Amino acid sequence: MNLAAELKAAANRVEQRHLDRMAGLVSAEALATLQHYDTHIAVAEVEEVSGFYAPIEGAPLHFITPVRVAGELIDLIAWRPARPDKWLLRTGAAWALGEDHAIGDWDGALDLHARPLDWLRAAGSGLCVLDWNAADVRQLANVQTVRVSNPAVGRTLITALSRPARLPTIETMEARLAA
């Protein structure tokens, strides 16, 4: 699977009507900032397959948003304006949207957005958790202050951080070293 090629193909499918639709959802200033972060408008026909999305000709049209970490494209998100609270990942490699830019801001406050659309509206500032079951969510416990977009996100964050951490089986090597 070549995410960069898929993103390029999705960007090449964009027509004026898609640009107009996005302009009705996200401010021009936010879109300009997002392009600086290499987050362009892209669209693809996709369908859910086993919890992820797959490009399928004739399927419903979705906006495609790239997820980058350390500048590398690691995943793609498919979402529709009619249901911005529902999104699908292409590979499942991403746990959050905005990790690339938000991680340096974790010394103080972090804005936590409920949906990818909210993160786009915020010009890519803060974070949007895409997978609340990912182990990386625990990193948010290190943030001094988290500003949530709504009470439901706050409750979800508390629930995620309250789960016991997975601990490894610990074995001593003394017996093996003595032999």
C-alpha cells in the first residue's frame, strides 16, 4: 500500500465543488495554514472494510486528510461532512491527528478536538485522538492542562487515562546466568 500515491491520486480528484464545500466548513486562513503543514484537500470514493477504509470506485465520496508524524505520512483519514463524528483510517497506524505539531506544546496546555473536522477548523493546532484504545493515548497524562472541545471528549479522555496500563511479564535472569 502506497499512502503517498493514494493521497496524490485523491488530491488530483479535487474539483471546484470540493473546494467550495471545504471552504464552507473551514476558514480560508485555516486552510492556508494547513497547506503550509502539507495538509491539502483531497477526496476519494471509499468504503469501510474490516474497520478501515479502502478506495472503491463508485463508493461514497469522502474527504481524505493525511496524518503525519515527524514529517512522514503514516496514515490517511476518510471522513464526510454529513457525519464528521465518524471517520475511518486507512492503515490504523495513527493514534492522533496533529501529533506532529502538538507534541512540542505539551509543556503547557493542549487543545483536544473531538473530530478531524474540528482539528482542521483550528488550523491543525492541538490534537484529535483518532484511536482512543491506542497505547500512545497515555502520553496525554503528561500534559499539564488539556482543554477539551466538549464534555464528552473530557469524559472519554478520563476513561482512557483511567485504564490500567499493560504490564509485561517480568522474569529474572539469575537462574540462567548461574547455569
